[in-house]
Amino acid sequence: METYAAERLTQGFSWTECPRWYDGRFYFSDMYNHRIVALSSTGEVEVLVDLGGRDALDGAEVVLVGTGYLPDGRLLVNSMFERVVLAVSDGKAEVYADLRGLAAGPINDMVVAADGRAYITQLGFDLWAGEQPAPAPIIIVDPGGAARIAAGTEHLLGANGIALNADGGTLVTAEAFAEKIVAFTVGADGELSDYRLFADIGELPDGMCLDDEGAAWVALPISGRVLRVADGGEILAQATVPQAEAGSSTACGLGGDDRRTLYIACGFEVFDFAKSREDGQGSIWTARVDVSGGGTRP
């Protein structure tokens, strides 16, 4: 098994999540600082979105997680505890899809298909309030913002990281509390069917991405690794971070001009928002890998 040792690109954030590569630029969610941040190849920071002053719905904490771009260039952002999808244009955020009637708990990651249809994962329970894991479905947001439950996904136990393959015909998600990666066939209407096992991980999987050979890179926050896993379960490679310096590996994405740079989001404090902001130990690590990124771009 190939092993890549990741190196730290930059730090100084809260809990980092949902790394993405879009239109020649790397960006990620600085969750508890209410920001979406872009980084240059040498680690210079550009704030794309700052919603620290947002008047949140129902008095919820503004925590930004999954993102993706619509065909018209607007950035979609999940506001986790508000349970809404925001559309951001010229620095201004508006509610694009209100999921409060569909999401049982905090919403999580997102992937946006080429036609603008978004797929949203949710935990199904409030992890931060100490609730126990409960099954919850993937939510589909059609172009224009109408939302619906993806039939046949109601049993998912903590769907987390999510990705689409290059032709948009297969959706893959990390079923966190079942410790596995699963896949669905995507229909012409966006519905999901043919639930199947992609890989049995045996450890809680978090954020993930796909490469050009159809393998999944998935972050394992408990062991501080990122595994490359083939469809069928064979472990092909791993990238490692020093946990004493990086903490938990939360998510990963492939980017760079040749899309062979594996970006790894890491953090130390997921449960205490204020401490995570104050400590500023969230970081981004990188490793050069052999197979370029694949799947639908965010």
C-alpha cells in the first residue's frame, strides 16, 4: 500500500471542513469562524464569504459546512444549524432552500451536479447536544431551490462526505456511523436507487472525494489518516498527518492544476465553538498523489 506523508500548508483556522477545488482555486469551510476561505498554493488566505454578522434563523449558530457552485456561478453553502442552503453572490447570502421541514438535525455536506441539482447530507440527530445517532435521508434540492427527500435513503446512519462520479450517474457517500462508504445510481430525475456497499471501512469515515480511477479518498478523523479505497473495498493507499500537530483529519479533496494535490482539512476541537475559534489550530495539509481528481467538480 502506497503511503503519502502530508505536509502542513497553513493553519490558524477553527474546525476546517469540506475542501473543494473549483475554477482553478482551492477553498474550504472555516466552520466556526462563519467563513469560506480560499488559499493560494503557498497558503495565502482570501476570504470568499464571511457570514459572522448574519441574523440567523431561529437564533441558531451560523456554522458553514458543505458547498458547491450552481451553473450560473452562485456559491451554495449549507448553514448547518439553521438547516438552510444559502446562495451567495457578490458577498451577499440569501436563503436558497429552507430544509427545516425535512432535516431532523444539523445538515452537513453537499455535492452539486452539472445541472445544478444539489444533494445534501444530514446527521439525523444533534451530535453537539449529546443525542444518539439516528437514521436520516439525503435531501435533494432541485434547480431553483425546491427540496425533497431522496426516496430509499431514509435508513442512512449519518451520511457525511458525498461525491458524484464524472458522468453524474453514481453518487457515493460516507455512511459515518455505519463505518462504510455506500453508492447509489442517479436517475434522470435525480432520484437515487440501487443502494450498495462501496467499501466497508471499519472506522468512522468523514469527508471524501473521488479520483479519475473511480477510487474514493476518505478522511478518518479518529486515526488521523486519509484512505484511498477502490470500489469493492480494497485499500490502495493512505495519506497521513501527524496527529499531535494536526488533530483529526476531517475531510479531503483533490486539486491543483493537475488535480494531483490531495488537500486534507484538520482540526482539534469540534464540540466547543468558542475554543475552536480562539485556539486557531485548524489547518490544511497537502500531499502529492499519483492519480488525479475525478468526479463532478463542486
